[in-house]
Amino acid sequence: MYFLLFLAIIVCLLLGAIVLIQNPKGGGLSSNFSSSSQLLGVQKTGDILEKGTWILAVALMVLSLAINVIGKGGSAKNENNNQQQVEKSYTPAATTTAPATNNKTTTLPPAPVKKP
């Protein structure tokens, strides 16, 4: 699993580098220089970079799914172990009950009244 994580990080770095290298396809300042770049053969480089972007994007999606599938097996075991630990450590609060009596009511003597 750690190998797949390492591979996914490498793919992310390469994908970011390729995206930053590519020329923007839209207008703006790059549209003024588009005809000169085609004369020098930069169009072929753009096609290679675009294909590389798609390949790395698909590879990243496949790696993400593989990491998720492999990671689920380990997390299910941990979840089960955690649930068992919680069940073992859970002890219900002790309920306090009044002491048993003989159903005889006892009355206290009246309190003495002080005269002023």
C-alpha cells in the first residue's frame, strides 16, 4: 500500500509539472505568438504534453481507486478491533437503590419548639 501511495505522489508531481509546462490554449498574450510557435515545431511538443497529461490523470484515478480498495481491508479490521475495545471498556453506571425496609414506617419525634 505504501508503494502505491508513493507512486501516486510521484504521478501528482509529474502531472503538476506537465500542466505548468503546457501553453494555454485560449486567447490572451499567447494568441499573438501562436503562428511563430507552429513554425518551430512546438505543436508536436504540445500534443505529447497533452497525451502525457491524459495518461497521468488516468493513472492517478486508477491509483486512487486501488489505494481505496486496499485500504478498506485494513480499516475494516481496525474498526472491528476498535468496536471490541469500546464494548469491553463500557460498563454501565451502577444504579443506586435505596436499602430494603420492612414496610414499617418510622416517624421521627417532633422537634422541640423553643418559646421566646
